[in-house]
Amino acid sequence: MYRNNVIMRIIVSNRCVGCGACSTISPEVFEISGNSAIANQTKISGHEESCIDAALNCPVNAIKIDEY
Ligand code: SF4
């Protein structure tokens, strides 16, 4: 589990330009649909590190990560 008892949730904002970087970095979680990315929340567990990488590499800073 990603850190102890921490669950990650990802929000892709409408700033997304559909470049595909996130789905290349974390293909298990991110998918491009039309001109923007979708994050599959049910696939995040076990792929948290690549989600953080995707967020850091998004050219328009469209990926927001919440933890709870
Ligand atoms: S990396 Fe950012 S801009 Fe590119 S598809 Fe993913 S969320 Fe959209």
C-alpha cells in the first residue's frame, strides 16, 4: 500500500491538452479519451508512484493528487 493507510485520488483538470504524457508514464491508470486524459480511480492502488511521476511531468500541470 502507498504509505500507511493513505488512499490516493486523482483529478484531471480541464487544462489537460491530451498530450498523452501521463498515459505513457502510467498506462495502468491514465487513458486518453478524445482530447483529454481520464484517470481510472480503481487502478491507482499499487501504481501511486507512477501517478506522481505523471503529475510531475504533465506539461500544463493538469493532474491534481488528493490523499485521504
Ligand atoms: S500529461 Fe497532462 S496534459 Fe498531457 S494528457 Fe496527461 S493530464 Fe493531459
